[in-house]
Amino acid sequence: MYIAKRRTRRKRSKNQTPPRDQATLIEEKKRVEREKEYYERNLRAARNERAQTREKILRLEQQLSKLFQEDRQKSIIRRLLDTPSKLAQQKANPLVAELTRLRRGKAFRFDGREFDTEGLVRYCEAEGSLRSVRVAGIEKELKARLALDARSAREREAAERRQRQEERRKQQAALAAVRLEKQRELAESVRRKLPRDHPCPYCGQELGTSPHADHIYPVSRGGLSVISNMVFVCQICNQNKADMPIIDFADAHSSI
């Protein structure tokens, strides 16, 4: 009978709790599956041994039955008394001894314990079933861990996406500031070329002593600092208009 050598495992301290991450769970699952395969392999060997023993017992019982039946047929007295002859008893003794030995069962040393064939079958069945339950539990925990890792990955991706968006926003704000500064510098150059000999185009009043150069279409909305988009207006209209497009300003201050 084949009895596989079981791999020894290092005993783990009761106070030591291993981290239940994905790699640990996968490694533990592989280990328990190896143990399960170990018990299943020995269970098959034990069952095979049991089947062979039962077959031998049946064959010996048939031989004994045939031996005594043939012996009784040779004598009417023995048939009536149902007592075997000395010769038949001598022939039967080794068969009976072998039958007794087979019924007693073979002793096996397994996992540091003594078993007969039937006990070894029951032990391997129980240990194999226990490993099957453990594998199912590990698979369930592994599934939960994978779901948790996937959720953590999604959260990290969302955080990285928000960080990238924030970085792009900052870059765009920096570029906008540069463009705005350039527009201001250009606006100052264009401002010196704008005519002042006209009333305020928004309200029709005098420009006053301190007129403002206004962008008709605001710079903050993509307006350019060119002569066609700039005009001197009175201080009040410039403050009221702020960064509104001219159409919105006209609608909001139609009474001016």
C-alpha cells in the first residue's frame, strides 16, 4: 500500500496573525489543496487495500466452505455430525489463520498514529473533507479580498484622476494668467492709440477726465486686446460692465 510522506509544516505561534492579503490567501489555498490531495491520494490507496482485503477474505471463505463441503460428502457420519475430518481440519488451519489475520486488519503508521485499514479510510475521509471546507472558506475570503482590492484600486484611480484634473486646472490657470498678463501689456499698447474725442459709447455721456479703456468682449471670455475690441468709456460704465459681454451689459443696463 502506498503511503505518501507528508510535508512537515513549521508551527505558527498562536499570537502571530498573518496578514490576510491576496498573496497570503493564494499561498494558503495552495497549501491546503496540497494537503487535501495528500489525504485523497492515501484515501484511494486505503480503499484499494480494503477492497483487496475483502476480496481475499471472500475467496478464503469460499475455499473453506468448499473444503468442508467436500469433506462431509465423503462420510455419512461426518455429514450427520457436521464434524470435519482431521485431514480436512489440517488443510483448513492455514486458511483459517490467514482469514483471521485478514479480518484483524493490517496496521499502518500514518500521521504519527496507528490505524487499521478501515480506520485509515475513515481518517483520510474526515481530513479530506476538512480541507475541502477550508478551501471553500479561503476561496470565499479571497473573493471578498479581491472585491476589496478592486474597490481600493478604483478609489486610487479616482484620487489620481482628481489629482491630474487639479494639476491640469492649475496649469490652465497659470497659462491663463500668462495670457492675461500678455493681454494687459498689449492692451496698454493699444490704449495709447485709442481716440478720446467722443462721448461714452455705452451711456452717451462725456468720458470725463479719467476714461477707462474697455474690452468690448472681455478678455476673461476670450476677447483680444486689439483696436476693434477696445474703446474708451466713462468710469461708471466700465465699473458696471465689469467682465460682461456687451449684449448682456446692454440688456442689464438698458435704462442707462
